[in-house]
Amino acid sequence: MSKYVLCIVLMFLLVKPEPSTAVTCDPMQLSSCASAISSSSPPSAMCCAKLKEQKPCLCQYMKNPNLQKLINSPNSRKVAIQCGSPFPSC
């Protein structure tokens, strides 16, 4: 029985929990999506990655009068859907 306890203790010591990474809200991170939003071209892989990364910030961006029209545009929502990251309901 003590061998099992020792194995369990060793497992807990060896397995490190992954630290959670905080998102830095920076609308400039979405600049790779500009061409997809302004035209009908498909979003790039970089755009989709950045959009998913910045998703927790989208509600904050929608409240910003300078970004509101861009973020709420039909093309922005279309890009988000194409990237598999629909907009949150704020």
C-alpha cells in the first residue's frame, strides 16, 4: 500500500498545473483581420488566431466609440464566424 501512496505523491509533484495566461486587450492585435473585414476575402490563419486570443476583449472593444462601428459591422461578425469564434453576447 505504501508504494501506491508514494507513486501518487510523486505524480502530484511531477505534474505541474499550467499557468493561466491573461489576455492583454489590444485592438491592434486584430490588424491582421483588416483586409478580411474591409473586403470579402477570407480571414488568414493569423487573423483567426488573434481573434480567438482577443475574444475576451471584444465586449470592451464594442463599448469603445472609436471601435464600435468596426467591431459591430456585418463583415466583422462574418469573419468571426468563418474563424469559428462567434461574437460573445455583451
